[in-house]
Amino acid sequence: MEFEALNSADLTAYLGGVPAVRALLGNTDELDVVEVGDGNLNFVYFVSNARAPEKSVVVKQAPPFLRLVGTSWPLTRQRMEHEVAALRRFGALCPQHVPEVYHADSELFLMVMQRLSSHKILRQGLMEGIVYPKLGDHLSTYLAHTLFFCSDLFLAPHVKKEAVSAAVNSELCKITEDLVFTYPFEDHPSNSYSPALPRFAVERLRTSAALRIAVAEMKWAFMNHAESLLHGDLHTGSIMVNEDETFVIDPEFAFYGPMGFDVGAILANLWLAYFSRDWHGRAGGENPGHYQQWLLEQAAQIWNGFAEKFLNLWRDHESRSKQHFIGEDPDAACSEAFRTHFVRRLFAETLGFAGCKMIRRIVGMAKVAEITSIPDEAARAEIEVRCLRFAEALLVQRQRFDGIDEVLALARTVGAQSEDCV
Ligand code: SR1
Ligand code: MG
């Protein structure tokens, strides 16, 4: 049967039949339903009690195709089950940063979840130049908790292996393998280039051997390193914020993969915001430098905060369980050395993934508003070239950076390059 998106009457009737949701909405006879999905994959509705609008939920439904493209790109609807399972898992680990799932229907492939009505999509907030004082702290906590507790550093080996198998998400992983690691580096019809983007910048993605090898290494890691349960698509459109709270939404790409993929995704999107601020700040009549400085501070706080919190969780649990990953190690010297190596490797991978994520948003099919909303073609191209140049350095030199401050110094240098240089 052909898929038909739910209309207001369908949803009103359906939700009235779900006791848990009826209790939340109060009177379900009269509901206001608005379709708000601006994401690439699904339909999303805000549903509220027409007489008491504060009683409100979000309904999300997966159609059997990719919404961005339409029925010509079929997709199985099981992605909703991955999303629900991941939201529940992450919610149990980090309830302060994950919206609650009230109801899930595995026949209609829909779920009903907490409405975050006083929150904004982070990408939008960053484009408006809003400062979120707790952002770095919150996101580093989210990353440390989800990535630590779903890994072999915490789980018993058989539990972890079963979790890896239950979370296999081949179809959505294939989208990432293609759109993030493959198509941007070839002459693929799904790529799209902004009108003034210079040819040399595109050619470089196809011809630099060092870059192509680095990307292949990241793709290998993505496909083979099942370290922890990842969100899998942790860009700034998957985060909702206000002054006090931060929530991570939309984990339909969740699977067991390399930890650096999630950390790198957030950093990549902060750096896209950083480079594009040059235009958005000036357009808003302000000196972009202040907000850019705040964006870089967030990147530093997220990496440093994540590394510190992750290592503390690791040490605490190791001493409590007396289970050393390294075996007998009375003074913990080998364990500490292993941790140092672990974090250094994770940092390099984080940078490599961040580089891939930035490049795909410039030349690939799914773009980001902070870049596409720049109406001045030359200004947009200049910012895009800076993003590509920075991303290439992240990938090729990822093992050579000695801490996040060095990376941020590079961002400042690339961001200050004049038109002649780019
Ligand atoms: C074809 S779907 C395009 C992108 O949207 C999602 O948010 C993921 O980033 C995916 O790659
Ligand atoms: Mg999404």
C-alpha cells in the first residue's frame, strides 16, 4: 500500500487511542497539529491541546523513502526503531540531555516524544549569534557518558557484542559511507557546488593523494571500529538548546562505531559556524570576532571537557570494579599510559572525522544553512574555500596536532586568510 503522510484527523484519532499520550495532552478531542519537519529523512509534527497549548508532544514518523529526495530514494522504515532504541539507551545514561520517548509504534514506524518548546535548534541559534553559556559543559557530558557507558570500558564483553549486533544499521551507515566518505571526493552527480567555488578547490579533493588516503583511513575506521554506540549524525541540527538546557535529538543513524565520529561531528559543525560567522556577523552589523572567539572556546571546552570526563569515568569504574582493561597492573602505571595513548588516538580520529564532515557539507548533497544562506556568491565561495582548506589540514595532519589549542590556532590562521590567499 502506498504511504500517505498522516493528516491532522488521523493523528488526533490515533493519539486519542494511546492512554499515555492522552494523559499528557489532556483533552484529545481537539488537537492542533502542525507538520514542522525540515530534516532530510522524516515527517515531524507538533501536536498540542487546542485549549491548553502548553500540553504538547512531538510525533515523528519515518516514511519508506528519504524525504529530502522523495520516493525515488526508498529507505526501509526500521530506522525509526533504531532511533527509538538509541533515544531510550542514551536517555537512560544521560536523561538531562535526551528527550523522553512516551510511545513508539513499530507498525506505523512512529514515535511520540517530549516537546522542547522553549528550545531552539542549535544551528539556528548559532546563526543568530546567541551565546549558550552551558553548551560546552553539557555536550562534553553527553559525549563522555554515552560513549563511555556503551563501550567495552564499561560493558561486559558479551553484553557489548550483543549490543553491537542489535544496533547494526546498515542502510543508514551506507548513506554516511557514500555521502561523507566517498561521493565528495569524486565527480559524483549527487554533489553540488556553489556557483563561485573555484575549480581548484574541487579538483584538490579528487587529486590530493594525501587527502584521499586520509579519507580512506577514516572510512575504514567508520566501517570497522565498533567502539561504542554512536548518535551517528551529531551535527548542530540534531541539538536543541536554550540558556539552561541542551538536548540531543534524532539518533536514527545510531550504530556501534568509532567514538571520534560523534565528537568530530560536533566540532566540524562548530567550525562551519566559525568560518561562516565572518559573513553572518558582518551582515548583522557586528564585529564577527567576538562570537567567533566564543565558538572556538566551545570547541575547546567540548574536547577538553569530554576527555577529562571520559577519563574520570574510566578511572572511577576501573577502581570500583577492580577490572583493569590491561590486566594486573598494581600501580596502574600501564593503565594510565594506555589511557594517554587512547585519548591521543581518539583526538586524531576526531579531527579526521571532523574534516570529512566539513567537506561533505560544502560539496555534497546535504548542505548546512549557515553556508547556503550566504547570498553573496563570492563571499560564500571564499568561506567555503577556507572550510575546505581547514578540513584538509585536519585530515592530513590529524596525528600531528598536539592538543585542541593548536587546531584552534589553525582555524584562526585560515579564517584570517585574505581573498588572494584563497
Ligand atoms: C541523504 S540524507 C542526508 C543527510 O541527512 C542526515 O542528517 C545525514 O547527515 C545524512 O547524511
Ligand atoms: Mg537528523
